[in-house]
Amino acid sequence: MSSPSVWLGSARQPVRLLMIGFGAVAALLVVGLGLASAFLGSEITMHQMLRPEGSVIVYFTLAAVFGSVFFTSVYLSDTVGSIESEPSGFFDIISLVCSRISMIMLPLIVVVMFYEVISRYVFSSGTLWANEMSLWLAGFLFLLAGLYAMQQRSHIRIYIIYDMMPRWMQKTSDCISVFLIWVFAFCLFWGGYSESKAKLLRMETFGTAWDPPIPATIKPMIIFMIILVAIQALSNLIADWHKAPEHHSPADEIDETEIENIRRTLEDK
């Protein structure tokens, strides 16, 4: 039984078909390129994947991979987990889509590192790209996860004084917090925009054998994501404005759903 749609509605099935289609094409192309490189002596390697230089098959592969990640993220964002808060702000859907991208990146990092371990210690043929690819993906994952944490209100907060405040003072405190987040975002944008733009325009690389453009992509992404975090903070403020006063206790940290899942697992054994 499928879970109810959060925001896609009637578009859920078409998005699902696009996800499957792009995923199948991407898998076929990636496997095909891998087999061609391993057994047919194809010159298309991970080095060429960064520098297609007119290779149509590489362009198609990259488009299929990005399309697969995008539509999978959109489809997965149409459901919320048992411990996730329901989207209520005007920016929550964007953050949920970004969170699903980070979810996809995590197993990709595991696959890349597993491939490197097998290649290096089983076949004595380590790669030149696995470490940089892991760093690259982890950088994006970290930034996307920060936006998701803001949407879920799961950043570290100290509630001792906040819980003693009346609701009007809690609202004032929330406004000050959001204002400071926007000040930080503005300062980061003001101080980092020129450097980020320069790195992106000259496509600054990492300076290794594989030489991916990590500085050219991560630096602008930091600026972009802090702006999204600031927008999400404002979205949270608006969505929570008319909520009842919050009071927290250590019991709030107990995940009843996770405890129940563990109990069922132990009972099955």
C-alpha cells in the first residue's frame, strides 16, 4: 500500500515513471561504459567523464544520471518518514527535495569507497578518482543536510530559558534568531561572492591526478546553500508563528518509533 501524497498529487505517477526511466537508462549507460572500459579498451574513463570534449555518450550518461537523481529526489520527497515533521512552510518542499538528494549521495559515497577498497586490496589496482569523488559528494551532502536540519528544526538548541518564556517572548526570541541567521548569510554572501564567482568562472580544480573542480563547485554551493538556509529559517518562523507555546523535556528525545522497530526486530529473532 503506497503512502499518501504530500505535495505531488496526480503528478506522482508521472514522476515515478520518469524516475524509473532515467534510472534504467543511467544504469545501462554506466554499466555499458564500465564493461567497455574493462574489456574493450574504451578510452572513456572517469577522467573523461569530467571532460567529455564532445563525447555524445558521456553527455547522455551524465544527463541520465542527473535526471535520475533529480526525479528520484522529487518522488521520494512526496512522502515523509515516521520521525519527520510534516511540511508546513512555504519553502519546506524545496528542502525536502534537497534532503532526498543528500539521502542518495550517502549510499553513493559508500559504493565509491567500497569500489576503491576492492580495487586496491583485492585487485591491487587502486583508482585515482575515488577519494576525490567521495570528498566531492560528502561536501554537497553536508550542505544539503544542513538545509534539511533547518527544515526539521533539528539543529542543536538549548531550551532551558526558552521554555520559561511566555509565547510573545518566544516569538521575539525566534525573530532575533532568524534575524541573526540572515545577518550571517548576508555577511557570508558579501565576503565570499567575489571569490566564489572567480573560482566558478575559471573552473578551479583540485590539483590532483583526476583533478575534479571541487573548489569551483563547493565554494559557490556554500554561498547558495546558506541563502537557502536563511529562507528556510524565515519559512519556519512564519509556519510556527501561531503555534501553541512549546515546552520540552528529555522525553522528547526518545524516538518511540525506532524503539518499536527494534522491539519487533528482536521479537522476530
